[in-house]
Amino acid sequence: MTVRVGINGFGRIGRNFYRALLAQQAQGAGTGIEVVAVNDLTDNATLAHLLKFDSILGRLPHDVSLQGHDTIVVGNTAIKSLEIKEGPAALPWGDLGVDVVVESTGLFTNAAKAKGHLDAGAKKVVISAPATDPDITIVLGVNDDAYDGSQNIISNASCS
């Protein structure tokens, strides 16, 4: 089964998450994960450029282009690009079949705000920063064994 991911906030953290996933997939891991949508306030041309050219990580080793006004194409993968400003509950995660949202805007870092993603149809939210009142805070290599699948709002503890 493929896990369908939406990224809310395609700045440094959102793009780095996507780049890390692409790197894992190039090595044969992470193949059961598909990023289907990103939401950011920045226009698509700028998002595509910033994904392709990173001042720290260098050029992305994939073609990056735009298709129409709402799609970024990375290699052969089309990613729906949204510019929804009204907050998580307004995002079409259910319509897009999103299972997990990576919340990387830095704005929705408490459970009440992050819950909007669940209300919009996502099954899980991973907040990329310290969060207030998540179901669980996970530090990989420290307590990731505490995740049992029942938690829906997860904090990654830190984005640095």
C-alpha cells in the first residue's frame, strides 16, 4: 500500500523532507511513499526553482518543471501545488486521498490547529517542529518505538 503525503509549507523544511524522500527512493527505500500535493503561499515557479536549486544541497538530480498553473513535475511525478491561505481545514486532503500531512509551515504547531488537517481528510499529521499537546512527540532513535499507530497528531520534536 502506498502512503499518500501532502506537505503544508514547502519552505526549507518541506523541501528538505521531499529531497530526503527522493534520495531514499533512489536507493530503493521509501518506495511506498508518494508526495501528491504541496501547499505554500509562494508561486509555483518560485517553488519549482527553489526545489531544483538549493544553496546548501546543490541541484536536485531530477528534472523539475511546471505543468499548467497548479502542478509541479519532478522527474515523472506530478505534484498538485496549492496556494490555500485559509488554514489546514480548507485544504482538500480528503479529495486528494492524502494519508499523512507533513506540517512544516511553523504556524500550526499545536494540536488544535493541526487538527484542521484531520478535519480536511488526512489521517495523520506530522508536525516538523516542537508542538503543544500532540498525541505523541517522537525523537527518532530515542522513543520512536513508542509510536503504536493510534496517535494522529505527531510532533517530530524539532526541525533543526
